[in-house]
Amino acid sequence: MAQQLVFEAPRRKVPPQHLADFDAAGRIAAVEALGLPAFRANQLAHQYFGRLTADPHQMTDLPAAVRDRVAAAMFPKLLTAVRVLACDAGQTRKTLWRAGDGTTFESVLMRYPQRNTVCISSQAGCGMACPFCATGQAGLTRNLSTAEILEQVRAAAAALRDDFGDRLSNVVFMGMGEPLANYARVVAAVRRIIEPSGFGISARSVTVSTVGVAPAIRKLADERLAVTLALSLHAPDDELRDTLVPVNTRWNVGEALGAARYYAEVTGRRVSIEYALIRDVNDQPWRADLLSERLRGALGRRAHVNVIPLNPTPGSQWDASPKAAQREFVRRVRRTGISCTVRDTRGREISAACGQLAAGG
């Protein structure tokens, strides 16, 4: 029996509120509730987002007499790094996180010559049930809080600074979960990531991925955040996509691309089309042609296709397409004027590549 789509996370204990859960006004209200002057809110935000400090006892500009109170009320311990695995000569690191309620999920830090990217999770597990994705097959445990999402970003930025003397430049919501199924918390996290009073990362360097939750794509467009939208399409025809991406039975290819077109029109941003290439499943030349046709009609030159060689997952019946089929697929898409590249896959050796995150252990 096919696994059912899950849009609502099971009810579980809510993580304690953290400074990162609040916007600027909320931070002021929180410090004033502790009997502290409003300017302390900016100090705390600068320490957390700017200096990447999450322990008030290390905040030297905070009076020693109030550090315990601030720590208890605004800086609860949310995540513990259970295990860190590395490959690519240490340039790729996968961290298994455990939250206070025992929930586990993963994030991946990747260093490149011109950028440093962290791939973060927005949910523990995923309810979208895509059969070629280890996360989707595990099912959904719960949504992550805004602060749990942001703690992954802060930890990655701190690791880059402390271990490499480098800075975090890119954040991609491509880890565990469907970001737009945890909409409010993800949007709040995006705002903290791009705000000058937050991590201050360019909106153009933040990518939000989705399997095609069309109403939420349109809603995200209206936020005017201008982050990069990545649509996980994986098939240009409804017959196949119903199987590969079960959410297609609610919002089909045409509806997903229509929402992507709206996003491009409102934000002026090019949309990334993610396409996991699977041997003898979705790699046929005619599907490359159909993909090009549908993208030309919906997005024109505002589409960029990311071909992703399928990454192996435990028990999977599918395999990556041969190199020859991959080259032909890319050639046929490019010849129509659609930008198309093959994604540089990182982390296969430690099950950190696309579709492999499962929070085992």
C-alpha cells in the first residue's frame, strides 16, 4: 500500500522558546518581561547572530548578575550534536542533531572554493512520501521550531569560523522535510537569516526547496523575500510524477509550474528546477523534450534545471542513470535554450547527499 502524504505533523511537546524564535519586537518584549532595559535585546541579538554566541555566560557585555536569568528564559539548550561525519577531505560534514524531546534530524555543511553552504532541515522526517528519498520513506516526526532551524545555521557558521577561519555564505532548505509544510516557522527563520540584525546573508544566497505545494509557493512569493525557489519536479508528466512525487495528486505539474511562474514574476528571480535522474524511469529523451516544452511555456529563461544523479538509499529499487543517458538528457534540455547543469554531488560516502538524510543512529 502506498505511503500516505502527511501535511500536519503529529502533536508533540513544543520546544522551549529561544531568543531566535522572536523578531525584533518580540526580543524587546522578552527582555522587558525579565525586568531588563530594551537595549539589552539588541545586545543579545548581536551576540547570537553576529558573534554566534549562544551562552549568556560568555556574553561579557551582559551584567553577570542577570546572565543566569537570561540563560534560563531565552537561551534553553535546544540541540545536541550526537555525531559528526566527514568526507571530501573534511570539506563535507554531516551532523546528527538530537532535540530536547529526543527527536533527531541532520544538517550538512559543505565547503567549496568560492562559497560555504549549509543544508538545513525544517522538519524531522518528511510527510511527502517520495519513494526514492530516504527522508520521505521515514515519514514525518514533527516540525522544527524556528530556533531549531536557526541553531543549525549558527552552528555551521561557528564551525566555519572556528575551524577554518571562514564565513558562511549560503543556506539551503534542502535537508530533511518539506519546508513549505512548516511555512510560518520557515519564513520566520528566513527573515532572521537575511536581516542585517540577523545573520545578514544575502537573500539570493538562500534557497527554499519544495516538492510543489502550490498555494504556499504563491504565498512565499507575496512575502517579497526574493530567496531562490527550488521546485523538485523530477518528472514532466503527471502519470509518472504521481508516483515519484505523490503531492502531484493534489497539485499537478501544471499547477506547480504555474505557481513557480507566479513566483518568478513577483520576485524577478529565476526558479531552480530539481530533477533527480533515475535509470529507465525518468531519463528518456522524450521526457527531456517534454520537460523543456513545459518549462519554456511556464518560465522561459527564468528556469534553470539542476540534474541530480540519483543517490543510493537503503532498499531502493532504483539506480542513477548512466553517464551517456545523463549527457543526452542535459543536451536535449539545453538545445531549447533552457539552462541546465548537473549538480556536483557531495557526501555520498556518509549518506549526506540529496535524498539520503535519514537521521539514523
